[in-house]
Amino acid sequence: MTRVLGHRPTGIALLTLALLSAGCGSSVSTSLRDADDAGASPEAFTLVYDDHSAGFGGERIELDAEGTLTLRRYRPAIGGEPQVAETIRGALTAERKRELVALLVEIEAWSQRDMPTASLNDARAVLELRVGSNRSSIWEWADDLDANQRLRRIEQLLTRFAADLDVPSGSGGENPVEGAEGSEPTDTRAVEGVAPIRITDTSRPRR
């Protein structure tokens, strides 16, 4: 009688996957370290920070390969998906991108640290980095962000950048059109080197 073997992963296969994952993180770290040494930002570099959840709201911050930063703030939701309360979008300067890269290297943002197996609050913050085809992803429990001071520092830096971007923000994920009804700003500020930004709401839900 012939026995048909299933496709259950073997120890060797799992080890191979772990090594591949570590290799990607290593490639991301090498690219970021080299860029930091050169005082630059890597080509084809993208970032996603996401700490939003249905129960607490929160933020999702994305940096694309062209240097455009997009911050979305979410309202808490009960029994449904969290809704976007505000979107801020604009291009980062080369200086800001260098500052971000320096912080990523300082905290070794490609390296996952040991986390407790459980948390009273099951919300997580995730940071994903990509350089070309290489990718790394790390996470922390939302309740531990302040104590760990790793992903929290990234979030604080990116929200500071967002406050100085050059495109007005709006509610519900839509940017108001200049002069359109209901688009009057509640805050206008000027920053040297960038155009003014209009911010409708800089608050965020507290965990």
C-alpha cells in the first residue's frame, strides 16, 4: 500500500523560512545603515506605521517611495470598522527623511524584540519597512509603547513631520478644496522651507 504524504512543514522548511526572514531584515538594516552613513535616504524605501484598532482608534502613517507621507487618524468604533477622522498628506524634505533614517538605525527598527505573550489590551502597533524587494516587520503591544520607547519614538517623529506638511488635512479621509464651502481652517501655520498647512484636529484617541 502506498502512503500519500501531506504538505506539513518540516523542521528544515521552518528553519529555511526563518533564515529568509532574517536575511530580509539584514538587507533592510544594511541599506538603512549605509544610507545613514552617507547622510541620505535609501532608494525605493517605504514605511508603514499602524497602531489603530476598532476599540481605540489610532493612526496609520505611510511613507511611499517618492517621499510622500500620509497620516490617517481613526475614530474608535464599537461593533464595526474604525472610520477615518482625518487625513494629512504631503512630501517630506530630504532633511526630514535623513532624520527618520537616523532614528530607524538608532533603534534598529528592523529587529523584533521579545514581547510578552499576552496583554490586557490586544491592540498592537506594527512597523513595516521596505527597501526595494527587502522587507522587515516588527510589532509591540499598544500598552507597552511608552515603556519600550522604540515604536513610540517613530510615531512621535512622524506625527511631528505631519504637522508641518504642505497639503491641508480634512475629515473623513478627504482633503478640502481651497475656497470650498466648509473648508475653513481652524489652524494655519508657516514653517520655513514648506508651504502652510491647515490642520483641522491634532488630537488622537488616548489608550
